[in-house]
Amino acid sequence: MKDNIKIQIMDNAFDALVMIDEYGKVISWNASAERIFGFSAEEIMGKDVHKILMPEEYLQDFKRGFEFFKKTGLGPAVGKTLELTAKTKSGGKIPIELSVSPVKKGEGYLAVATIRDISERKAAEEKLQNQAQILSWLYDAAGRLTQALNVKTIARETVRSCLEVFGVTLAWLGYAEEDGSVRVLAHYPEDISYPAEISVRWDKTKEGQGPTGRAIREGKPQICNDIESEPSFAHWREKASKAGIRSSVALPLITRDRVFGALNLYSDKSGHFTPERMQYLQSFAHLAANALENARLYEETNRRIQRIQALRNIDMAITGSLDLRVVYRVALEEIVTQLKVDAACILIYNPHTNSLEVVAERGFRRTSLGTVISINETTAGRVFREHKIVHIPDLREVDKDEFARRDFMVEEGFISYYGVPLVAKGKLLGVLEVFQRKLSNDQREWLHYLETLGGQVAIAIENAALVDDLRLKHQDLLKAYDETIEGWGKALSLKEEETAEHSERVTRMTVQIAKRMGIRGEDLTHVRRGALLHDIGKIGVPDSILLKPGKLTEEEWVIMRKHPVYAFEMLSPIAYLRKAIDIPYCHHERWDGTGYPRGLKGKQIPLAARIFAVVDVWDALTSDRPYRKAWPQEKVTKYIKEQAGTHFDPEVVEEFLKLLSEESRR
């Protein structure tokens, strides 16, 4: 009866229970042992357990250990648990936990081994380890992507990382253009030509019905785990197969609820894009989208600042010289540089001959100065007659009747052409022509800027007769610059969920104190511009940090504290804004030298920045924020007094408190 109970207990045990005699032979083998190792009791009873279950790599060690055990009852697995690998009947290997209990028999010992199959636990641990590695990589990737503020650099880092971490064969990143095409920003490996061989769109054309087009239109990932059976891949299947592609996914790049492109990944294995892998891929695509959008905004802001500077350069040439040759030279330099075209020329209308004459040019291999063109028969004449921009995407496809200088332009290597009418005060003065030695894919903003530059050139021509009028226009343009700067200040305030009035308040109060402390004239204008642009550098800070509702980590603070440096890098190349840089660059410095970015101390800090620091803290503490209510004015006043000589310049604090007192009595 007792033996039957023991047998039932052993057979019902979850772990394998194996008894081994003094010769290493199996004398007891329960049901769990049969389940784990695949051997029935009949197959293994009386057999050498070590030869059957132990892998070759540590068979001899186990035999030597058993010889010691059967004499002493001692061994590394006695009273402990070892993790080992064991063989199964099928020839495979499984991870096990082994513990041994000695049973005294005569002068020696038998062994009762308790064995547990830990395959599932090991698989779970490995899965968790892989997940931790990927999450760690995603964290590192977020840091790398936010360090760069160049769209192409981030795009290259994104596609390269996909191969290194997610095991894909090919990756490319595309931007959705307004005309429905998808422009390749980067692909990896770079020696694979597949992305360049295909035509992909995101509109409802035939080329837009594939995974990339649908991902951009619908804003959802498009998974194709077997391109041979996927109907939507039919248009690209042959070329994809030649490239060794078996499965793909197109991940939409989304920021601020706007899809602006897609990250396309391919594998040489079918079924590569599993639900688990997709979770990580979507997280990474989200990181990449935010980094790309921030870089785009940063580049766009820089480009617009540069274009404002270019317009100002032309404007200065207009107001500073009555010599049209100087004006033409400056205008063409800015046109070629800012629009990134290969060549440009200016044609002036001669009413006496009813023709256009080339009066200035840049970027040509041989000159065409003095060339006379009829306004009745040529493309430039059509621009003049119809008062509108004319675009020829490919000069090689037009004949001489349509473009009289076609042969000359083809010899120059030009492919794309734009003609812009030069109009000033409703009067048509001539034509601005620009040429590119590649097929153009220009955007609406580019065309608008080209038209703007054409207007500036027309103004320059008119300048010879209307100097006084153009000086007035110069003042209007300066006002536009200041309004643009003011708009940037408001936009930055709104981005941080502050009120648009914040920028106006701190600017007004800063200017008031600056006047009281002796700043006058043009210097006061620079103080005002600097106050409006005080946080322009935050364009370079990722939204995930800038708009984070909770406290920033130390790593995030490192990035946040870079915004004064970003401001310096953006504004210092611009002569027009260089003298306004003190506040954007230095308003986080402290009187005691513990501020950033340079740790300036005392009067090393520019006066404008010392003034603004007090005003900015006052306005911040007396205003509601999402994370706290406004302080009472009495509490803020006390705080500012306490910080005099530590955070703030004591003289500035004194003038600030006088101003508050005077305003309170009004």
C-alpha cells in the first residue's frame, strides 16, 4: 500500500524524479521524467543516466563527480540547484534545474535527482533581455536623433539604425511632396539601387496604390509579409524580387497629426514583420518623425532668416547705390545662392526696339551679355507679354520655335527654366530668368521666394528714377522685419503654451528699464529685438522635452540648456540681428556666475541680458502656468529682492522695483 502511494506521488509530481543506483543506472523514473525527456520507463530503466542525458561537453565531469558522490553523499548539486543542459530522446537539448538528494545504502549512497524543465522560463528571460536591449537602444536612438538638427543627417541615421537593430535588409525614408510624389531622403545600404529604380507616389495614381502610398494617405502601417502574394505590390514585385526582398512594411511618419512621409523597411525573409517587432518599429518611427520635423522647422527658420537677410542685402544695394551694375551684381548673387540655382540673368525691356536685352548674368560658362531678344517670338517674350511666371521643366524637349536660345542653353547643360516678369508699381520693366542643370522639383515656397526676388530686382531697376520712393520702401521693409521678429516671439510663446502677451509684456518692460538705465537710440532698438527673440533657440529643442509636463531628467536639461547656444548660432551670422543677440544668448546667466551657457559673472553679463533676466522671472512667476498658479505680486517682489546679488544685478533690481512702485501709483 505504501509503495503504491509513493508511486502515485512520484508520478503526480510536476518535476522529474529520477533515482540512480551506485552504478549510475536508473532505478526509478516518474511520469514527468518521461514527459520532459521523452524516454519511457521501459526504455531507460537500468541504463546509464549520464550517457543518456548528459551532453558530451560535461559528461566526464559528471561521471567523476558521481564517483565522489556515491562514496560521500556530497556534490555540487546536493542541497543546491544547478542550471544545466540535458539531452532528450529526440536529440535536442533543453535547459534544466537539477538538485540531488543522497540516500544512504550500505557504505555508499544512491541519488534521487529532482529535475525541472526551465525551457519556458529561459525563453521568457531571453525575450525580456531582448526587449530590454531594444528599449535601451530606442532610448539611445532618441538621444542620437535629437542631437542633430539636419534633416538629411537624421534621415541617414534613421535608415542605418533600422538595419543594425531590427535586422531588415533595406530601408529608405521618403518625404511626401505636394505634387503627390514621394522624394527619397535617404536609403541604406547606399550601394543598393532599389529605391532609385522605382517610382512611388502617395496620391491615387497607379504608383500610389502600394504600401508607401497607402501608409501616407491613411496614416497607418502597411505590412506585407509575403510580396509574392500581395496584390498591392504587383507594380514593384519584379524589381523587389531581384533585390532579394520577401516582406516589407511602410510606416507613416506622423507629427502633430500630420503625415509627412514614410519609413519603408524590407526583409529577405517572409513574415519578418511580426506584431511584437512592429511595436518597436512604430515607436522608432515616432521618434524619427519628431526628430525630422524639429530639424525641418529648424532648417526652415534658418532658411527664412537667411532669405530675409538676402532681401535686406538687395535692399541695401538699392538704397546705397544708384549704379545699377552694383545692384544687379548683388541681386544675382543672392538669387543664385538662396534659390540654389546654377545661373540667372536679367533682361531689360527697351521700348524703342520693342525687345529684351540681357544686361546682367551669373553662372554661365560663356557670356550672353548684350543679347537682344524679341518679345513677340521667344519664351522670355511670353513671360513679358503675359505678365506671369513661365516654367519649362526640361529644355531638351522643346524646339527652337518655342525657345529661341535652346541650343545655347543645352550647350550650357541647362535642363530646367523659370522666367519671372519684373514688375514695379504695376509697370513691366523686364524679365528675370533662372536656370538649373538638373530636373527641378521646386516647392510652392521656393516659387514664392523666386517671385519675391523678381520683385526686388524690379525695384532695383526702378531705383534709378525713384530713389526717394524706394527709401520709403526700405523703411516699410524694416518694419516688416520687426513684425516678423515679433511674430516669432509670439509663436515661440504659444509653442510653450504661454500667452501671446508674454512676449509683448517682457519686451515692453525690458525697454522701459533699459531707458531708465541710459540705453538710447539704435541700441534700444536692439534691446527690443533681443527681448522679442529671447527664446528663438528653443526651436532646436525637441517638443518631447520642451512641452514635457513633468520634471526634466538631467539628460533632458543638458539639451534644454543648449537653447541659448542655438540662438547664438542662428542669429550671429545675420548682421541685421547680431547686435540683438545679448538677450537670447545671455539671459540665463546669473550675477554670481552659476548660470549658463558660459557661466558669466557680474558685469561680464551684457546689461540688456541682466535687465531681461529680472523681467522674465517677474513675468513668469506672476503668470499662471500649466504646472502651477501665479504667485502673488508681494511674494514675487520679495523673491526678486532676495535674489539681488545672487541671481540678479542689484542695480537692475533697484530700477525694476522703482518702476513697479511708480506704476502702482498710477
